[in-house]
Amino acid sequence: MGSEDLMVLGGGALQAVRPPRLITRAGIVKILLASQISPRARATLASRHELVDAVGRPEGELEKLIVGCDALVFRSGVQITGPVMERSAELRLVVRAGSGIDNIDLGYVEARGLRLVRVPGPGAQAVAEMTFALILGLARQMMIADRALREGHWIKNQVRGRLLQGKTLGVYGAGNIGLKVAQMGAAWGMRVLACVANPTPERARAFAELGLELEAGDALLSESDFLSIHVPLTEATTRLIGRSELTKMKPDAFLVTLARGGVVDEDALFEALEGGKLAGAGLDVHEREGEGAVSRLAPLPNVILTPHIGATTSDTQDIIGEKIVEIIDGFGSE
């Protein structure tokens, strides 16, 4: 299990919580599975441990099903609240099968001293590749050409795409995922600008060695032909890209976000797109997600919308699943 793939968070003890029971029965762990994982990993966990299926269940049912569980496994699309976790006095391990931790009560995790393990590495490549899928789709107007052809219209002479080579790619948040996107942009012959939360001369030199330029936010916005957002959702990044930021962008620029819904103000984005102040956008994350949720951007022809599938490749999920099995097996043998 490589340290580059796993990140562990923890904190102090919560006095009101009873001491957890010891895992006996030859290291069998009782696991609450709150999200889908790869079928192979699920089958392996079920054969070695006690698996409680809570995929797609509402919070009230999670509170009932988690009772007596030693571990919890989850992805995006489910809220892991303090009231859910406190229902199991035995709970000691929480596994995020991916990167983001905006859907779990971190305050409760830290106060109780739970071990929170993330598996961000495998998904980063998939999200970076998905970013370029959206960038290419926008650059070549694939959504417009596809829709027209399905309706019997041959618009070969009306579609005017753009090359990526020679264009400027702005990467807002050059962390684990953003850095991969930036390097892909450089490989395509793009000028790449990167913005990070804590710029330093050392980071600037490291980026320069990769052919990337470290820039402040305003320069990134005004110079980018393609702007790609890769920051976590926090209080500081909520509505990070709003009306003020969008007005600083070129009217022929494209915006892509695979960060989290809420980082981009979708009302402001709609106004910019409808008013011709932005050429197009690609969103894999949305302010409202789940069955029945319809994006306000849906009627616009210059937008690509996908249902939070950035990390959802069979290859990626198999790798993440293998690491989850390693984590649970290791926990059971402690």
C-alpha cells in the first residue's frame, strides 16, 4: 500500500464515547458499505468480513444499519454526518474511496479520534483524463455537431473547432489532480498557468521545471483560453468562481470544472454563457446532484454536462477497490 495513494486523518478522543470492542473472530471486520465500490472488491470483502449493504439508503436508515459496525466505506453522493457515525460505539475506521471529504463531518471524526483514510491516487488520473475529454469536446464543438447529426443536419461547414496547441490552459488548484491536468496540457503544446493556495518561490521553480507557470488568480482568469477548476469545496472556495471572476475571462474562453458542485456559481455561469460572455462550459460536478436533479445549464447548447463520473472508470474503481480490501484486511489484523 503506497503512501502516495493513501492519506490518513485523525484527531483527539471524545470522552463520551464508550471504548470500542475488540475485533475478534479471526480479524473479521463489520463494515457499513454506504456507496458502490467495484464488484470484485465488494465480493472479496463479503467473503472475508461482515458486510452491511447501505448503498443508496437515506440518513435515517444509515443510522440504524451502522450500529455495531467497526468500519465505514463511502464515496461521493452520500452525506456521512455525526449523528450517523455516533450510532456505532464500535466504529474506528472510515474509508473514503476517493479524494473529496466535503461530505463527511470532519469535526466529529477529529473529536472522536476516528481513523479516516482516503484513497485519492487512483482517481486522479481518471479525473485528469475526463478533464481533457471535456476540453476537447468543447474545443471541437462535439455536443453541437453530435446533436445536429442526430437530427439529420450535416453542419460540416458550420462547425469551427479550435486547436489546443498554442492556447493557454489555466489550472485553478494544481494539487494531485490539477497537476496531472497541467502536465497533460503541456504535452498538448499548450501554455499552462497554474494557481495554488500557497505560492512560494520554491513551488514556482518546481513548476517551471515541468514547463508550467505559477500565476495569481486574476492573471489566470484573464489569460486562459481554457480554465479548469480543481479545488476542494470549503468555506473559502464556495462560489470561488462567481460573477466577478467570470467577467475577467475572455468572451471566447471555456470553463471546465471537476472540483465540487458549489465551487462555481451556476447562476452566474448561466448568465455569462447566455449573454455571450463565455464560449462554453463543461461540468462534471453540480450544485444539485442525484436522480431528478436538472441543471439550470441544461437548455444551453454550448455546455457539456456529465453526472459526476470523473473517477468512474472500471480500471480506477478496481484499483481503489483493491486498496480498500488492503485497508480493511490490515485493520482487522491489528
